[in-house]
Amino acid sequence: MTTRFNLLGELEMLVGDRVIEVGHARKRAVLAALLVDVNKTVSTDQLVTRVWGDRGNRSTRNSLFTYVSRLRPVLAEGGVAIERRSGGYVLVADPLTIDVHLFAHLVGTGALGEALALWRGEALRGMDSPWAVEVRARLDADRLTAQLDHNDQLLDAGRHHELVAELRAMTVAQPLDERVARQFMLALYRNGRQAEALEHFQRLRRTLADELGVDPGAAVRKLHQRMLEADPALVPGTRDVPRQLPAEPRLFTGRERELGQLADGLGTVVVSGIGGGGGIGKTWLALRWAYEHLDRFPDGQLYVDLRGFDPVDHPVTPSTALSGFLSALGVAAADLPSSVDAQAALYRSLLATRRMMIVLDNAADTAQVEPLLAGSPLCAMVVTSRRRLTKLVVAHGAHVIDLDTLSDAEAHDLIARRLPADRLAAEPDAVAEVLRWCGGLPLALSIVASRAAMSPRLPLAVLAAELRDEADRLDALDDTEAGLRSVLATSCRALPEDALELFRLLGLAPSTEISTQAVGALADMPIDALPLDVLVDAHLLTEVHAGRYRMHDLVRLYAREEASGLPNADQAALRLVDHYLFRAYRAERLLYPQRPDISLPESDVVAEDLVDAGAAMEWLKQEHHSLLATIRMAEERGWHDRTWKLTWTLTTYHFRRGLTHDALETTQTGLRATQELAEPQAEALAHRRVADAHARLGAHELARRHLEHSIDISHRIGDVAGQAQCRYVLGVLSEQQGDFAQGLTHARAALQLYMKLDRTMWLAQGHAAVGWFSARTGDYEQARTHSSAAVELYRSIEHVDGEAASVDSLGLVAYETGDFHEALAHYERARELYQRISGVYVGADILSRLGRTHAALGDRAAARRVWQEALEMYETQSREGKAEEIRALLADLG
């Protein structure tokens, strides 16, 4: 597979069509600094300057060596190497696989359109060193020159109709550039807009006089005079062919993959849409592609808006559309056949020898489209619809393109095409928030951009604030002509009643993604009776994969508004909460069967398809976002009993996956719920869970405060188990503060309390804690005794998590007593146990200790491999302190 690098935008490395993750910003900057001078040696000092500017020092040089070391295996995946040369480094690769160098090559060969198509935004985006700024400026200048040369090519080829919108934007960006002005005037003149062309000359003259105190140059003045004289040589000969396309969409951005699919699928192409159907940009895509390929269809273009979802007018009949097409093809009104079949036959006959493009926009269904199909292989047809038009695909071999929402970069580019760069740069946080709430939906982005453009003094933060509030978001995206509500309303109006009710119920779902089982619970219907396929065909819902669906957040807000009047809304929401509660409870019991139980409300929900811990872990991973959103919804609705029990079900998952911030948020929510219920035992448990989350995040004082509350409640109600658990967590807290002696005291106290309770699980936990702290305080005999006892107890109840922790303790004892081979065996066993239960949080610590053991045995390669894996896990878990320790160890290895 070909490996490619993109620098004309945000840095990307691609192997085939797969994007390879390079790493964080500094690492990408090092790669960019080498790619710009591919196959040339770049000295270490040059690299430091290019990446860090004048902030370079000894520390940054060390970081540079680390980054180069980490880049090598990433680049090797694509067959690219960084070689150490005298005084620096050289990246060895084919220059034409790097877009910066490919751009220069294409410009040199005259392929200007291909060269300009390589640009995806600001070059070297995200790099701010003086060198990057200088390179970016040079590339921008080269891009402008290529753009102007390409404009001349298009004007010479008689493609002036393609240039007006783009040249208008260039005159705004380059108001003093006379070459741009000359091209814009010529394009306007050739498009029959002579008055505008002459007016632009006067505007240029005033601008030059005001800004520079000069008159326009001779070339512009001569062009102006020729226009005044109506010089016929200014307008190349044109053929009398229909050109019915609407204006090219000025704000169009992105969609490179889809544009390529359109080119590959010439014939009949259905441009469909997901993420809301209406407003996704189907018409924009069709028109953009059409304008890019006008030269391939010299006999003209036909266009009709079929108004399949128009809120006012009825859909255009095939007869009306055919009459318009036949008239454009030169058929006199008196010669038009009366029947649709005869009109269609004449239409196909006239197209049989012509190379034409036909765009059928906003089709209601296949029946409306079929009579308008050309039938000639010389013609290209593009059909847009909010429905899938499956029959068109099956019966006529149409190629389907489903549109998704825009990427963040594409969305930003869309707004940047409408608003000045300095305005966006002045409020980056507001821009980011606007992009977030618009969710990549082109219609929403266009509405916001239009509002901002029409009110140049309006802070973007005001628009962001309107979008931030769910209650105001759809209001902020309304306008008098094509607000988001009206677009979605037209899609809903075409739905059958059962699908419309399901659409409204889906607005009650707390997150944008939902499973078939959850939809069944929400609608109180058997899964096979749900009209989900109708909503998918209408592009109000997307099937992510079998049994799982996604609704765009803005569409969900509209659905929620529509659901507000449903008489069964509260019951439906409660059924959905119970669906998640009972399945999450089942998953938690499979992950941690020894955990003390809680009672659940009565419900018909079943979750027997979660058959083992692996299935439970996978379900929790898939539904994690939905579960967090359900917890928030339950709290907002005042369902406190279900709220705290939902938070309880995520305890083991959050611990094993190292999701400490999510753990803190959910445990705090659970605590608030238990306080509302005035259930002291549940409140004591909730305080302990909050304390544990704070402790894992290093907030030791907050953790201690919550533990004190838990101890007070447990003493007051005589809960021995609760007191013991508090002592255990106090031991964890002491360890995190580096006080192992105090931790041992708490662990022994916890063990004494656990021995009063007839539970193997708690007894094992007590022995494990005493064993661990004994090892950390140097009492290795006691550590070995208690840890071995814990291992046996945990095995007897098949508690893999606990067994792994105690085996880890035995590994520490062996390591500290110099028996590195025994330590290696214990750590490998602990690693295997944690992998079995997907315990990545503690699993990272095991790898850290395993690496130290390999290093102690002199196996540096194994130590490096294990530590690199640990580092990636720590970085993923945002455990920066641990990550820094590993980086230091790797650096010491050389």
C-alpha cells in the first residue's frame, strides 16, 4: 500500500486509505519538520528551532530524541524510515507521497487543478514556531499564484461560469490584487453581468486610491475600456445549449470522498443523506460536482427541483418536469406530447446522442424519478432525496452515496468561508462551541454563519450561548426561509403514523445512539415490530451496525419537542431507564459476583443475553455513553432510587478501565440521590465510592472528608461491614500519599473487622491489603503469608481481580528480596489475570513493575517493550505522573 503524508492542512499519515495516528502535537511537529526537507539531512539544532522556536534548550533536545525514537515504529508501518546522519536526521521517502512536494510537482507540470485540490486548509496547521509561520506564508503565496494561474486556464477554456463565486471571495481577501480584479471582471462580463464588472472596476479604483494613493494599472484600465466598447473578442463563442444549474454553492467544503464516488459512479447516482436527511448537504454536493465536471458534458445541463418534501407546494409531477426539459431541449410547446409515456420517449430520444448532465433534486420517491431517467450512457444523472429510493437501485442499478455530517475541519472551513479570519481568531472558544452544537450539519452551520455575517458586531460568544442551551438551540437555528425545524417537519410529515410516534419517542432517549433492545423498551413493542427501517429510509435515523442506531443530536432535540405532547412520555422514559438499570446490574454481577448485592425495583426487563463477564464488559463498553446520559436523565426527573443504583452498576467497569473522571461524576450523582432518599446505609456506601474516586484522582483531602462522613453514618447505624470498608479505603488513601505505615495500620484494622463477618470475599480483601502494605514497609515474611492466604481465598470464590492483585504483591516480595525470576513469574501471572478481565488500570502498573524486573535481569529489549506498552496505557488514562516515570525509565535505557 502507498504511504502518503499531508501537510497542506492538519498533518496526516495515511497507509492506503487508513489514517495512522502519529501522536501528540510536538511529535507531529517533528515529523512535519523532516517532511518539508524530505531526503535531506536536518540538523538537530534546526529541528529544535523548527519545533520549539527560541524556547529550545537541553530538555527539548532530549525530548526531540524521544520523539524521533517513537516516530520510527509508526513510520515503519508505512515503509518509511528516519535515518541518523552526521549532525542530524533525514526522513527517507518518495517526495511525491508528501502533498507539499506533490503540489510543487503538479504546478510545474501545469496540472493546477490537481495541485490546488491537495489543499485541505491552513498548511502546517497547529504549528506556531517562527519557522512554521515562514513556511506557511511561502506555501500560501505559492497557492495564491497557482490559483490565479488556474483561473486563467479556466477563463481561456470558456469556463467562466465556474469562477464568479470563487473570484468574488478572492477579491474580498485580496482587495488590492489587480490580477484578481481583472479575472473577476472578465468572469462577470462573460457571464452577461457587464454592469457588475464595470462597477467592480470603480470599486477597485477607489480602494487603490484610498489605500495606496495610486490608480489601477494599465492592464486593468485596458480591460475596462474594452468592456465599455463592448469588444466582441472578450466573449468566446458559446453554443446554444441548456444551462439550468442553480448557482454553485459558495459555502461548500469537504466531501472529497463523496465527490470521488460521484465520478466513479457515472450513470444514475442517488445522493442520499444521513444525520437528518434534510440539511445534510445533498444539493450542495450534487451542484459542486456538476460544476467541477461541466467540461465533460458539452451539450449542457438540465436541472429540476422535484419538491418532494416542500412544506407548501405539492411535488412536481413527472409530466411537468418532462415538459420543462423538452422545452429546454428545443421542443416547441405545440409539439409537446400529451401523455407522460410519450413525453418520456421523446425525452430519451433527444438525449440519445447528447452528452448531458441531469440533476433531479429533492425527489419524493422512485415513481417520480423513473420517467426522467435518461437511458443514454452518454448522460450522467444525479438524484437527491431524503429517502433511499431502493427501487431505483434495484431496478436501474443506481449507485447510492449516503452523506454523513461534516468533520470538525470541514465544518470549520464552511464557517471560515463566510466570516473573516480575524473574527474567528478573536473568539476561538466560541467558534469551537458553535461547531460542537451544530454537530457537523451543513444547514445548521450555514444558518449560524449567515446570522454572524449579517451582524458583524455580534460576538460569536452570543451565538454560542444560544446554542449551548438546549431549550434555545433550535430557535437559534431557525430563519424565515429554511429553518431547521421546518426542514425536519417536512421529513416527518411524510412518515406513517407508527413511525412518527416512534420518532417522537426516540427524542426521549438521553443519548444519540441506542440499541434495538432499548428502542423496544422505550416503545414497549417487540423488536421485530419496530418501524425502524422507515426512519432509516427517511434518514431521520442511521443504522450504525446491526441492532444499533444513531440520531443526530439536533434531530433528537426536534424529536424531543415533538414528544412533549405524548401522553405516555413519562412511562416510556421510565421503561428505558429500567432497561439500562437491569442490564447494567446484570453486567456488574457478572464482573463482580462477590460484591454485596442491592435490591432493584420490579420490572419486566430481562438481560439473559449477557451470559458471561466478557459479554458484560463488551456491553458496558458499547453502552457507556448511554448509561452516563441515562443517569443524568434519571436525576433530572427525580428518580433518585434508580439514579444511585445505576451509578452503583458502573463501579467495577470504571475501576477496571481506569475511567476515574467518569467514576467521580457518577459517584457524586449517586451520593446526591441517596441524600434525597434519606437512606443512611446507601449514603454511607455512596460516600465511600466518592472517596475512592477522589483518592484515585489525587484529591486526598476530599477523599478523607467523604470517608469521615461514611464512618460516622456506619457507626451510627451499626454497620460493621461499612466501617471495615472505610478502613480499607483509608489504607488506599494512605498509600497514595506515600504513608505505607499508616496504610498498614488501616489494613490491619480492616482485617480485624472483616474477621467478624462471615464473608470469604472480605476476608480475602483484608489479607490482601495487609500483605501489600507489609511488602511496602519491608516485612516480607508477613507480606508473603498474608498475600498467599489472599490468593487462596480469592481463588476459592473465583475472584480474578483480587487474585491478580495478591499475585502482584507476591511479585513485589520476590523482587525486593532479589529473586527476580520468581518476581517475573508472578508479574506475568498477574498480567495474564488482568488481561482476562480487561483490567487496564491496574494492568498498567503491573507492566511498570514487570519492566523493572526485566531490566534487573538485564533484558533491556523486553524492558523497553513492556514499558512502552505501559506508557501508552498511562497516556490513554491521563495518568501523567506515572507516564513521566516511564518516560524517564525509557530514557535511561538509551
